[in-house]
Amino acid sequence: MASVRIPTVLRKHTNGESRLAADGGTVGEVFDRLVIEHPGLGETLFDQGSLRGFINVYVEDEDIRYLDGLSTSVDGNDEIAIMPAVAGGA
């Protein structure tokens, strides 16, 4: 099972859990399984089936945008990190 790091802002959808584990051969498959158990994650991460632009996802510190996106392969030892973009200023 891949391990998925959940940022603080999304933990309201995971009963406060900071890490979740899910089976899947790709990032998309892992996310599909997580969304079944935690539907609120799906509404936050996806818009009409596509990953929202402000959601950054890394597999072993590699941005999936520069790999194969949601089709990026994962194995049971991989860590997936979800990192919503932070914006702000004064």
C-alpha cells in the first residue's frame, strides 16, 4: 500500500488522520480508493475528474506534473504527498 501524507487543511475530510494508506498501481488509483473512504477529499482534490490546479502532488519528492500525472506509477513503498498551493501577500 502506498502511504499518502494529508496536509492539515484537508484533515477535516480524513477524521484528523495525517497519513492514509491505499492500494493502487498509479496515483489516480490510490486517490480513487481514498475518495471512496473519504468523499470530501474528492470534492477538494478534483474538478470534473481532473486534479485541481492548486493541488500539488508528489511521489517520493517528484512532482507528478513532470512525470505521468495521475497515471504516475506507485508501489507499496512509495509516499505520496498532497500539497495545496499557498498564496497570499500584503
